[in-house]
Amino acid sequence: AKAFAKIVFINQERKLEFRSRSDTALVLTIYDASQRSGCGPQMSRRAASGKPKLLVSGGSMFAKLKLKGID
């Protein structure tokens, strides 16, 4: 029973790892496409904290939410 449980756990880890890779590829693909079209993310003026804010296009925001597992 322990061996079976270990195999199931390993398979679940592989699925999560594959999903993570897929989501990362999605983010890179959308970012690359937006860069080619000339409407990629742009840096805005510095925020009150002194850190630059990143303006994200709609497609990239979708990809970020997908990466976090929010559908």
C-alpha cells in the first residue's frame, strides 16, 4: 500500500510540474507576442514607494492569473 501511495504522489507531482511549465510557456508566449506587436508591458513613473510600477496588458494579466491557478 505504501508503494502505491508513493507512486500516486509522484504522479501528482509530475502533473503539477507539467502544469507549471505549461503556464510559464503561456506567459512567455503572450509576452513575446505583445513585444512583437509593439504593445508590450511598459514602465510607468515611479510609485510613491520609489519602485517602478509595471503596466500589464490584458493578455499578460490573464496569463499571470492562470499561472497562479485562478481561472
